[in-house]
Amino acid sequence: AQSVTQPDIHITVSEGASLELRCNYSYGATPYLFWYVQSPGQGLQLLLKYFSGDTLVQGIKGFEAEFKRSQSSFNLRKPSVHWSDAAEYFCAVGGIGGAQKLVFGQGTRLTINP
Amino acid sequence: SQTIHQWPATLVQPVGSPLSLECTVEGTSNPNLYWYRQAAGRGLQLLFYSVGIGQISSEVPQNLSASRPQDRQFILSSKKLLLSDSGFYLCAWRRGQALYEQYFGPGTRLTVT
């Protein structure tokens, strides 16, 4: 079965610093990978997705992610974080079975120090 | 453009009372619809999904049920709420032809007292 691991439950970075959130997946075939962001009390917003092709994908809000098949990873990066980036971030992989379900990681909570 | 609505936004209900949460999608037809629950500090748990009117699949046995009376309407219900039903409930939709890509509603915060 597919699974997603986000090793870091909570990360704190200073405003203006670079950011990398880790995501590892377990999937037998070519994965469909996603990053979502959730502000407190809100729904999830799609940041970016990877299906195939260029392994470095660009998303909204200045985020990017790199797919590395050899490491089964899809890490999210941002060169310079802003206070408004404080949120919960979820990595997800497209699962097998009906209705094309997504399998989510447990999330990483990002705190920004001023 | 497509939008997804959920209501109510917040709900406080006593144990043993019934529940009805509604989700509607605008601007698309025949979407796949999903109900998730997010407990405090936890990830997302898929509860139900639907590929069409009247077609409901349950992911985990629980105190909840779902229905899809119209193409773009998805309802989450319970006859008798338990304390463990507290959480943040999220509805999501996927365009029928899109691969896995889901879009989420604003959520409903349910507190069972």
C-alpha cells in the first residue's frame, strides 16, 4: 500500500531564511505527488503537483519541489520564507484503487520567527 | 470557475444528538466528492467518497454516514454523535478526468460536548 512520511512534525525558521520540508513516499509505480498548505482553521490549498517530466516543479507562493526517484522523496523548498508562510504543510501521493484517492502524510507545522 | 462550500463553519453539539454537514460544489458537473476528518494535530483521514449520485464508499467503520442526493451535493450525517466525532471535517472534489488532484472546502469545526 502507498504511504507518505513527513519526518518533521514541527519546523521553525526565521523570516527570510530558506526552507525545506521533507516528504518520503512508498509507491511501486510512478507516483503522482502533491503538496498542500493549510492555514489555521482553513481548508487545504494545492501548492504544486508532480505527474511526470521535469523533476523540479514550480508552484504558487514561490514554492518549488523536487522529485527524486532514487530517494523516494518529494521535498518542498522556498528560498526565502515570509511570516505569512506559517501554516501546516501536507504531502500526498495518489493511491491505487477506486476514485483516485490521495494518501496524505501527517503534516509538518511551520513556525516563522520574526 | 469552480467553488466548494461547506456549512456550517462551526458546530457545537451534545453527545447523542444528530448531525448533518453539507458540502456543495459549483461550476462543475459529475465531480468525485470526498469527506475527510482531521483530528486535532493529526493528518487527514478519508471517511467517504462518491463517484456519482447515490454512490457512496466508506473507508472506515464508524458512527457516520454519507449521502449524495444531487450531483454536486455531499452530506455527512450521524444519528447519534459521540465525543470521538469531534474534529475538523473537510469536503473535497475532483474533476472526473483529472488525475488525483483534489480541491478542498473551508471545513467545518465540530465539537461534541
